[in-house]
Amino acid sequence: MVSTVKLVEVMVMGSRSIVVEKLNQDPVGSHAVEFVERKGLGHPDYIADSLSEELSLELCKEYKKRFGTILHHNVDKVLLVGGQSMPRFGGGEVITPIYVVMSGRATTEVNVDGEWEIVPVGRLAVEAGKAWIKRNLRFLDPESHVIIDHRIGKGSMDLVCNFEGRNGKTCANDTSFGVGYAPWDALERLVYDAEKFVNSEYIRKRLPEVGEDVKVMGLRTGKEIKLTIAAAMISSKVHDLSHYLSVKDELKRAIEDYVTKKCELPVEVCLNNADLPQREIVYITVTGTSAEMGDDGETGRGNRANGLITPQRPMSLEATAGKNPVSHVGKIYNVVADSIARKVADLKGVEEAYVKIVSQIGRAIDDPHMANVQVVLQGGMGLTDELRGEIEGISNEEFSRIDNVTDEILARKVTLF
């Protein structure tokens, strides 16, 4: 039974507004029921997130090359409109291409010594989108299966100016919040790892018929786990129904072997549960993604910043993908919150840590409007001054190094969706 959350021993720490509290509740892993979801590499929402982030990274590279610094942009509004296809055993074709609109705001022109220099944002959007598709989706042809359009406007001058900072400080260009928690429990880790496994090089070599659109829904009831997995198959690689069922059975057994080694709890795997083999209705696709057959996608509708969708945990609805990595706290604070939570969760006596950070537009990003660190402690342990001091130290250290988060994002070292 989850008890009422009780606020105890609240204190504002040091010069930053950091409130620490103890939560009198049971760890999520001990709840009677838990749901966790992950949308994988070829899911339309994951594609939209990826195209947003890919364009942001390309803009950062272009701005730094031309002007020596990253300029204002937020390209977190990609819309993917599903196409139409006719898959069939041994072949198939895309009838109507997938339509992608790359949208948002970016700095499109810069005054350099009295001359306006134009940044080719539209071209970069199209090139970045095609390049990502080519690298990640083996059977989706970015030239014939996808139409990439762009509707990227110029950033408003007040936000552009705010982006440049005040008194030498980088300032938040939005009032928003980020959320993080740690540690992951058994179901969360299993759902994340299961999708990664199905999309691994090992499976691609062993079962090349399996496409990239993989979705995993995990349900834990007590100490039993059920994974419902949807994995698109490539129609040109699957000769007939018998071949499909053979690949499906082999993939299911491979997943079962994998999760048995990863998790101590009993796990049941359901794969492509909507199949009706007696009517030859099975999950085959031409390109390996459901986006070819009317399934739409949008930036921010998929995984949260840690790569999971977790209704039993606090979450932010912010789209982390595509936001600029310098001043947009909707991106940066999610990364920082996750880092603080992981470090706090490693402290002696802490079972779970939850971190929520809210910004105030125009305020220095290393000085949040408020950071709330909540801890679930072991047994009847109280929130001691020593533990509170350790949490304060971790939080202050993470905010002091917040500029490093930009470099980590540019180097693709952090999970964003």
C-alpha cells in the first residue's frame, strides 16, 4: 500500500533554491501493479524525435563553423504523416510516401560586420533528415519513400537576445521544468533493454527479416512480468506465412532467453499479438516501420528524456529533442535532474530519488527557480543533516557544471528520448 506523501524537514539550501524532502511512500518496484513502455528506433514518434534532434545538432555544427558559437534555435516541432503501402510476402511497395514537416524556430540570418549572412536552415533540415534515415532504417529509402519538407521560421528577437545571456550568464529561454528519478526498477530496465536487444546488431545478423519499428509494453503484476512486443517484419525478406511464423517463433525464443538472463522475476513474452495467421493477417511492412501505413509521429509524443514512458513515475511533457542545448531548460533540466537523481540514489540509505527542477525565463540556468529533491529512505530512517548536506553538495555540483551538459549533448553522450 502506498502511503500519503508527507513533507518533512524542508530547507532551502545555500544560495540556490534547493528543497529536500523525505517521501513516506513505498518504492515503485513494490507496488502491486506497474506499467512501463518504450517506443523503439523505427517507431514514428521515435523517428520524429530523432529528426528534430538531428537537425538541432546540425544547426549547432553549422553555427559554430560560421560564427564560432551556437545560435538560438528550437526545432522541436517535427510532424510525421504516415504514408500508404502494400506489403506482401516476398515483396511489396510504398504507394504514398511518408510526409515529414521539419518545423520550429532558428536563427536564419546573422549580421557580420554590417553584412547579413544567410544560414541555409531549410537545406540543413532536409539533409539532416535524409542522413538520419539512411543511417538507421535499412529499408526506408529517404529519396523515394519519404518527402521531407521544412517550415522553420526565424526566432523572435526577444528570445534571441535572451539566449545571448545577461551579465555573462546563459539564461533560460523558457519557463519550464525537468524531471529525473533513480534507480530504475526491474521492469523499467527490462523494457528498455528488450527494445535495444531486438534492435541490436546481433538480431539483425541472426534475423534480418526483423525491422526497426519495435514497441515494448511492460506489465508487472506482483512479481510476474508480461512483455507485449510489436516488431515489424520486412515483407521482401519473408517468403510466405510459414516463413513469417518461423521468424516470429525464433525471435520470441531469443527474447525469452535474453530476458531470462536479465531478470530474476518470471517473464512472459507476447510478440505481435494482433496477428491472425489463419487469415494471413500478420505484421509485415515494406520498410520496417509502421509509418509507411498511416501511423503518424510527432516530436515529444514518445519516450521521455530517460528513454521510457513511466506512468508510475513523475514525468515532464516537454519534448527534449530539437531544443537548443545551450539555454532551453526543457532539455537541459531533464538531463541535469536525471544526473542528480542517479547520484543521490547511490547515497547510503536512499532507496529512490526524485528530482524536479523548474526554471524562470531570463534567470541564469545554473540558478534554477527551484530544485526539489525527494528521497524514499530505507526502513524508518530519517532525513539527517549529513544526508541533507550530501544531497545539497551533489545538486550544487551538478548546477555548477551545467555548461558541460551542452558538450555532452553535442557528443551524443546522454539519452534524450
